[in-house]
Amino acid sequence: MVLLIVGVLGLVAAALAMVRLRAEVRGLAERAEVIARRVDALPPDLSRVFGNEDRHIISVELLNLFELAHKETWVARPLSVLTPRLLRDLIHRHVVGRVRENLTAAGVDADVRLHRVR
């Protein structure tokens, strides 16, 4: 009986420690994000790709994604209801291709990539 009580108390202590550690990690992540915003650091996903060197990166966020998709093809409306994520990925790839073509046509040597930032 004593071992059972000691075991249960150990589990409770471990669960409380886990909850406390998760809260601490969440707090540290929030602080890191605030500091990164202050120094204009790249998000972790992009800093892994580009590094933390002194580089200039142009970022584009598509704000009217589904409108753009509906203009491009009649299939977009049903697809946006059934598989919005797939449609989003297709449109992003299409736009990246267009940007590459336009930059190449203008004589710009650029590395155009698509990154998903969380």
C-alpha cells in the first residue's frame, strides 16, 4: 500500500513538473518571438534556409489567394470547398513560377523559393 501511495505521489509530482515546464517553454518561446520581432530576425523556418547572415530578403504574402484562384480557373471554387490547402499550394506554386518568369525576362538573377512559415 505504501508503495502504491509513493508511486501515485511520484506520478502527480511528475505531472506537475511537466505542466510547469510546458508553461515555461511557452513563455520562453513568446519572449523569443518578441525579441526576434524587435531585431527584425527571420522566422526559424527561414533562418535555417538562409542563415543569419546580412542578407536582404523580399517577402510576399498573397492576401487574395482564393480570389486569384477563382479568376484563373472555374474549377477553383469547388476545389476551395473540398481541399483549400491543396488549392492554396497550387496557387502559391503558380505565382512563384510567374515571379521567376518575370524576373528572368527582366534580366534579374534571383533565387525564388516558396517557404511555409508557421
